[in-house]
Amino acid sequence: MRPDHRAAGLSDAEYGEIVRALGREPEHAELMILGVMWSEHCSYKSTRRLLSTLPTNGEAVVQGPGENAGIVDIGEGWGIAFKVESHNHPSAVAPYQGAATGVGGIIRDVLAMGARPVALLDGLCLGEKSCPEADALADGIVKGIAGYGNAVGVPTIGGKTLYDRCYNGNPLVNAMCLGLVPIDGIVSSRTARPGQLAVLIGSRTGRDGIAGAAFASSGLADDTRSSRPQVQIGDPFVEKLLVECCLEIHSKGLIVAMQDMGAAGITSSSSEIAAKSGTGIRIDADLVPLREEMETWEIALSESQERMLLIAEEGALEEIGSIADRWQLDWAVIGKVTDDGLFVMTKGGREVVSLPAEMVGGGCPPVQWPSCKPSAEAEGQERPSDPLDPGGTERCLFTILENPNLAERSRIYRQYDYMVQTNTVVPPGNSVSIFRVRENRSLVAVTMEVDPWKCSLDPFAGAAETFLKALRPLWVSGANHLGMTNCLNFPSPEDPGNHWILERSASGLAAVARDLACPVVSGNVSLYNENPSGKILPSPLVAVVGLQDCNNPPLRDRESIEAGSVFLVGDIKGTLGGSAFSRIITPGAEHKPGCYDPSKEKDFMKRALKTVRKEAASAGRAIAGGGLMTSLAKMCITADIGIGLDSTVLDTTPECLFGEWGPRAVYLVPERSTELFLSCWEGFPVRRIGEITPGGLTLEGHEMLPEETRAGKAGRKL
């Protein structure tokens, strides 16, 4: 008996569309397949229109959205493939395996482009540390990332971690991978031709992860234990074999297309290749290597890990098989590319599934949900703040530095192997992560940001500021941006208020991408991040890839610095809306959000890059979370220096000392370089706010960072 289409995850309208297109009712296996492939996670039906507004073209872009990962040109015939992917729901249900398989999946996405995975980053939004359940989830997630990434041999070089009560039952786990690929050796999923064979290589297929994509397209239930069968089980040691095996096969020119078997397994990988190539494909379920007896629809939708689908000519099979055998991996020819435009699965010689490939792999019709600005959205007010006295400033600074969102992260990143492959130049714990590409002697810089508090205050300005917070450290370091990837983490789009926030956030990202020529080359959408206890704050995550000028070392904030001056560039005051100060020191107070000014950002970018090129500063740091005082404190701690601030120049209001938003940075400048530095910033707001001293951080003669505090935190490398 045919299951109800609603149970398969299809709406009445979607089911009606399927019946009209087929001219018949779908069979059981067909209904199950379409229910998963038309889910939000696979089809992006709620966001396809929004994603089409994101700028995707740029001088460095080799491959934009539409493939397994985007690629940018880094010179001398080499490209960097990169993408970020979410594994939120699985990590809420089974934190270790959910996070681990998120890492494994994003590695295979990059591998599918013909790229060798060379670096990982992880964006984690976790629940309150004071909540035992949330803390247990966080511990499992971090261990899962470490367990898989360390074993597979790809360094985890950076990321972003934050804490908020809205993630207590809805942790966000966004994994990013970067891979190195010769531009003339890029693999596409669009190049299959009739008569070629479909080869499955890697682990055997089992029941783990069945309907995982559909599970990721709905809210979490109270009891998540029932969802554990929908979470995949990973094996990093098999993944390592799979990476090396596929790269060797590719290096010998034996494949014409390659696809990761991620969400929806064999169905998604094979139907997407057919849909993109304008062909059909025929899969024989009897030929799929299995771990257990399974029904056809289970074989079709299993998300068992460490599997790839290769498309190859028949004449290449013997050598492909020989290589796979040498790497001790199962492999099998499971189907054939056809010219009829159909996705067909057979079992026992009978056609169990026969659907248009475009219907399966091309996604369902887009959905336009109603959109309305939330009536309860706080606009915020301009409220001039009273100046802080020295004692008040010290107390505020200490409280902010001790907050989990501003404190050091070594407890997390020291669990990750970030030196494997020996190419990490700037490791985790810095504003920018940098790795070496030996093949063309270049340095690739990466940043990652997410700021739900600013996005909840003003989705457009908040998303723009999130993007800019990822860009500014690159510029201060001396890296030119090449492109970005993102993950749009939001609650249900069916709520008009949620959908309006999603639209405005996408508009903010698009504006920055367009104005600053930083195209979106890949990405992911994760919706329905909510449970009966509540929903997450809007949490668009942005990661930017840049190219460091190899003629100049990266400008950092962690080196011992010679005597000189401290300069503030940018407005003397920031904005408190959504800031650490407003959340930690004055919770409940309304503050107006900052605004996006593209002309200021462009000017800041040019001057920051010039500062590094001219070697006009010893160290620099873009001002972000916690504002000016927090940035200065961290520089004091990590470089083991003191800074004496000039109270006649600085405004001691919270807006000046702890304000955020906008292009602002602090630089440490040797006396011999002062004139050169000022010439780099001529015409831009710049102030000498203090000098480097032997002591701690002082303002009006008051020690803001007592020696015992400095010593304690120095060991933890803020």
C-alpha cells in the first residue's frame, strides 16, 4: 500500500505536481525518493530565489555555485576549492557522529572537484556552558570533529565558536574544507555521456543515515533518540583510503565525472549527475555492495559514509578496479548513463523506480513563503552613554574577557591536529588562519565569522557586518580576498517573520559581495533549526578565502613588539547595538545597530593592504567583539607587552572603549615607521592613542589588566 505523501515529507501541492508530471501516482520507492529529494535540505526550495541574488562572478572565480564546491584561482595554474556545509540536526541527536560525519562529508565535497583536501575550519554555535545538556552536546561535537579530522589527516586550522542559550537544543555545526586542485584537472559533475558506467567506490551500503536529508529539513522533536538511526556513522580511516584512491584514479585520467554520496546517497549523486549532464541514468540495486538486506528505496536513500560515485568509460574499469583493490576498498559497477533523461532503479530485473532525472536531481518547484517584518522587532534607540571611570572600565573589561564568547578557545582547538601536512603558517587562535601552498609558493588566508546578536537586531546590517568582520582581519593581515562561502542557518521559513529576516540577511550578504567584489562561490542553507523549546537566532555564517602577499609576512598581533606608538584607525566611537558590552554589561538595554558604509570599507581595505605592503606597522588587529579595549588587552596578553593609553585623546564612553561595528583597527607602530604609517592612512580617521610600555594596559594611570590576570591569560593565549 502506498504510504501517505505527507509522511514522505511532501505537501499536497507537491504531490499534485508529481502526479500531473508523471500522469500517474508514484510507486512506493518513487514516493520515498521524491520525499527526500524534494526536502529543503536537498532542493533549497525555500531559498533558491534568494540565492540567485548573490553575486557569483569575479576575476579569481574558476567555478561558482552549482558544483560540489567553488574554486578560486591562486596563480600558476592552481586553484583552491572550498565550501562550508551544515550538520546541525545530526549533531543535536548524536553529537560525536553528527559532527564527525559533517567533517567527512565536506571533505568528500572538495574531493569531488578533483582537489586534495588540505585544510578544515569549523563554525560552532553551542548552548550555554551553564546548561549541563548543552555542555554535553558541545563536548561530543568537539570530540567528533577532533576524532575524524585528526584521523583523516587534514589539519583543522581555524574556525569560530560562540555560545548562547538559543542553541541549547539546537547546536550549529558548520564544517568547511579547502582543497588544492590543478585548474586543468578540475572534475565536473556535468560531463557524463550516454554509454558511460557508474562506479560506486568505498564503504558498503547500510541502513545508517536513511532519510537523513529529510530529517535535516524539519524541526527537532522533544525526544531526539528516535532520530538516531537517521544519523550516519563515519570511519575516518576508510575516508583517508578513499581520498587517496580517488585522487590516484583521477590523476590517471580514468574518470569523466565524480560525485560525493552525501544527502540522499546513491539517488542524489546519480540523479544530479544525470540532470546536470542532460542525460539519464540506470542503477541496478542488485549490484550495490551491501552490509545487510535492504529494500530498494533504502538502498537508494542510504547515507552510509565514505562512498563516491565515479562515471567512467568501460575501458577504464580494469585499471580503476586494480587501484581500488590496492587501496583495499570495495567497488562495483552499479549502473549506466543513458540517453532517455530518466532516473531508473531496478531490482531483480524489474524497474522499481522510473522518474525524469530532472524531477529527481533538479529539485522541486520553488516555494515562496509569506514574508512580513516581525512586529516585535526592536528598533533600538540612540542613548548617549555616560563616561566610565577607570575602575568601571577595568571591571567591564575583566567581565568581558571572562565571558565564554570573548575568552580564549585553546580548550577546543588544542584537541585538533592543525600541523598535519606541515603547511599551517598561522594556526588556530588567531584572527586569520594561513596555510602554505608549496606547489606555487603562495599563502592562503581564511577567516570565518557568525554574529547572531547583530543579525537579530538588524538582519540586513547584521549580515553585512558579519561578512565584513570576516573581511577586515584579512585586509589587516595583508591578504586580498578572492571569494566567500556561507551557511544560512535559520529557523523555519514558513513563519512570515522568520522569512523576512532570512530575506534581509541574504540582501545584506549580497550587498557586501557586490560592493566589495567578493563573490559567493559556494554555500549551504540550513533551515528549521528549532525545537519545542524555541528557535535559534538568525545565524548566517561567512567564510572568506584570500591570498596573502608573499613578499610581505602576514601582519599579526602575537609577536613581541619593539617600542613605539599605538594608533587607532577609523571612527573613535563604535556602536553598542548587538555588542558584547550590551549583552554582558547592560543586558536588556536597547541600542541602535550600526550601518553599512561601502565607501568607508573600500577605503579601509586599500589602506590596510598598503600598510602591510609598505611594512609600516609591527602588528595590527581589526576591532571586533568587545571593542577597542578588548582588542588592546588581547594584544598585550599575546605579545607580552604593555600599552599606555592617552586619556586626552580617547573618549571614555562605552561607545569608544567597547563599541563595535564599522572599519576600525589598532596598530602598533615603531617610532621609525610613524611617518610612513601616517602616510598610508592620510585622509582616513587616524589617532595616536598611546604608546608601548613595559607594563600592562593603563588608562589615566589605572592598570586595566593586573599582572596576575595577564599572566593567567597569557598561558591560555587569547
